[in-house]
Amino acid sequence: MADAAGKGLEGVVAAQTQISDVDGRQGRLFYAGYDIADLAAHASFEETTYLLHHLELPTAAQLSDTVATLRAESTLDPLLVELIASLAERTGPMTTLRTAVSAAAAVDPDGGSDEANLRRAYRLIARTPQIIATYQRLRTGGDAIEPRDDLGVAANFLYALTGKQPDPQVARDFDVVLVLYADHTLNASTFAGRVAAATLADMYAAATAAVATLQGPLHGGAIEGVREMLEEIDAPDRAPDWVRDHLAAKRKVMGFGHRVYKTWDPRATVLSEIAERLGRHFGDTRWFETSVRIQETVMEAKHLYPNVDFYTASVYSALGLPPDLYTPLFAAARMAGWTAHIREQYADNRLIRPDSEYVGPDPRPWTPLEDRG
Ligand code: COA
């Protein structure tokens, strides 16, 4: 597979899934048949989590059960709090999250059945935002804040971060961000999780592989790259020249381009609305306005569309979140999709083991050490 067409496995179908589907030409994304635009308008992250795992929308009773389970599972074991405290003094949030997800296996009470893996999945989904909030509290000298019984996953994250109950519209906007990021077919991190699951490694091992793969700037790390760009540009009017110089130097503009979408990413459309609304809510639309100017210039110069990460940087900047939490928050949402894919892989498994095309030296005789030049 060394030919240009196969590089990066573009166009290769490596799994069947019922969980999500992308139409890159039309710019549409579906979770189990439901359009992401409908989910962003109507569904909570809890409802989306149920959908990804059960492939049906929950009834009212099933939804309240899911909400209750995610609340009950969100408290962190003391082992994890101690681990996070010690890592918070030494390293960044993505390394901490990857390590904590792996370490969570040590305090998991469950067995190996699919029912146990569903419980484990909900445990991981509920705890990931709390790992991130706890990390942020501890590294800034605060105490960990226990999640509240009366708040959903999104509001509880914002509460655990600040100790203040968030404004309901702000909490809903963040909830929608989680919905939008919850799954996206066989992206790099989901593929990594499925490859690990296909060896029958346990769910924590597979989820850890997924978190690790998300970190890079070509995947989840791009959101932070967008924020760095926004800071560097600093004012909307400076954006066109900055972008043109950047492209002339043959450098990529973070938050643009996509392997699958050849038009607007439908998530970016919703996120740009949220970025504008939150900018207005907090009285600072500079991030959003700079983003719009960047987007117009990239479109004009290169005909590239913004991807999901582009406006998310403005959303998180408006929310006042530290830039190094952006990628961990991507993981918090995607944990719903990762764990659904991992369960789907277990349910119909075959070891994933592709071929490589050898392009190294021809077979040759052994050269003794003393004869090597
Ligand atoms: N800025 C400038 N040019 C870009 C670009 C970007 N963000 N994304 C793609 N291009 C250009 C490439 O330079 C290439 O041009 P060329 O044919 O003249 O060499 C062409 O578009 C195809 O790009 P390529 O990198 O081969 O596409 P890919 O499918 O391998 O990569 C991404 C997809 C997402 C990795 C790529 O678009 C990228 O690096 N984007 C920036 C990082 C990012 O936002 N990642 C988050 C993804 S959700």
C-alpha cells in the first residue's frame, strides 16, 4: 500500500458500522440515521450517548435512567484523584487524561460481558469530563469539586470547573458541542480504539489507544492550533494578510481541510452560530470575528472549508477555557463514540491486521561486524 492513492488508507473500508455515517459531498453527518443538525437542535449529550450505544433514541424512562447512570458514575475514585493531583504538578492535561483513563482500569469492578462493557462505557463517559475538571482545579490550587446530582454532564463539567452553576443557555451550548463531537465514523482515534479492541484488549486499553491517537495536531490537537493562530492574529483586520502570508509559506491553516468533507462540515455550521452567541453573551466577539475573516480568506485563496475544530476554538475561547483543555474536551465527547465502536468491534470481531508493501533492500548475505565499512 505504498502507492499515493493508498497512503493514509484513504478510501479503504476497514470496518462496518451502524453507529455513524458521513456524506462528505453533501456535508451531512448521521448518528444511527439521525441527522447531526436534528441532534444539535434537540438532543442532549446523554440522549446522544444512549443513541450511539443502543442505535435507537431513548424513551423518557430510558433517558432518565441514562442521565441517572451518568450522574452516579461521575464521581472519581480516590486513586484517580491522587493520580491526577500528582500528574497536575508535572504534566499537561492530555497526558494526564490518557494516564487516568488507563489507570481507571485498576478500580473497575466489572467483568467481561457486553453488559459489563456497557456499564464500563458509561463509567468512562461520565468520568472523563470530571478527570479534566479535577485536573484544572488541582493545577490552579483549588480543590476538586464533587459533581452535582441535579446537573447533566455538560453543566456538571462547567460547575466542577468553576464551582458556579452555569447559565442555562451557556450549559446548553456546551452540551451541543459535546453532541457534535460525540462520534465521527472511522476517524484516526476511533480506528486506533477498534484496532486495540480487535486484539480483545480490554475497554480501558482500547480507550487509552484512542485518547493517545487524538492528541496529535492533525487530529484533536488542531483546536489548540486554531487558538494559537487566533492569538497570533489578534485582531479581525489582521487576518487576511496573516492567512495569505501563511499560505504563501506553504503552511497549513489549522481548522481547515478534511479527509472526508469536501464542503462545509455540518458541525462547523452549528459551531459558528454557538461561537457568535457565546461571544455576544460574554461581551467579546473578537474571537468569532477574527475567525470569520480567516475563514473568508482561506476560502478565497485555497477554496478550503472549515472543519469541526475551527469554530470550536472560538467557542472555548469565549467560555474562557484554557487552550490546553480543548483537546481533552474533544476526548470527553468522543468517549461516547469510542466506547460504542469498541463494543461494536467486540460484538463482531476479527483481528485487524493489514498488509504492508515491502520497499526495502533485496535479500542479502549477512555481513560480519569486522567487514562492515
Ligand atoms: N491549510 C492549507 N492547505 C491545506 C490544508 C490546510 N489546513 N488542508 C489541506 N490543505 C491542502 C494540502 O496542502 C494539499 O494541497 P496540495 O495538493 O497542493 O499539496 C491538499 O489540500 C490536500 O491536503 P492533505 O493534507 O493531503 O489532506 P489529508 O486528507 O491528508 O488531510 C487534514 C486532512 C485534516 C489532516 C488536513 O486538511 C490538515 O492538515 N488540516 C489542518 C489540521 C486540522 O485542522 N485537523 C483537524 C481535522 S478535523
